[in-house]
Amino acid sequence: MNDIKRKRLEKRIVQTIALVTQKELKNPHVGFVTFVRCELSPDGEHAKVYVSIYEEDKIVYNKTLSALQNARGFFRKKIASVIPMRVIPQIHFIADDSLAYLANLPGATPSEE
């Protein structure tokens, strides 16, 4: 699979997962999440989806990540129905804390004086 096609598929996978999470996923444990990016393996068998979870409480954070992991089959089925692909990748959700890190940098948000 060439680079251009892989990048296009990665973008469509993230868009599809985000839309399905917003509109169709009925799990109350999934809170406010952002799907940052996707990395598709060269053979298209695996997709690493990086997710940023906006939750301070570690228990709720872990429940959200676990709920996403448990819904991987549901996401895979939805991807198969939306994106024409020969091989539907196995989805692996990986926590990405880069957005939370950036929010905590000094000067990232205006301070009150």
C-alpha cells in the first residue's frame, strides 16, 4: 500500500470512529474523547488509533479506555460498512496524553492577573 493511500485510509478510519462514537456508541463509560490520529500498518492488518481522554479521575479515564477497547469489534464492523477495503484492520486504541500535556504548559492558556 502506498503512502498516499495509507494516509487517506488513516484519516477516514479516524473520522469513522469519531462519528460512530458520537452518534451510535451507547456506552455510558465513554466520556469526552478526541481521536488524535491513526497509524495503519504497511499490510493494512492493524490500525493504532491514538485517543485523548479528557478526564482527571484515573478510574474514569481507565473505564473510558477499557470501554473503547471492548467496542473494537463494533468499530471494525462500522469501518467495514463505510470504507471499501480488502482487509479490515484490527483496531488498537492507545492513550495519547499530548493534548493534556500541551494544556498544562506555562503560557498555553491566558492567565488571570
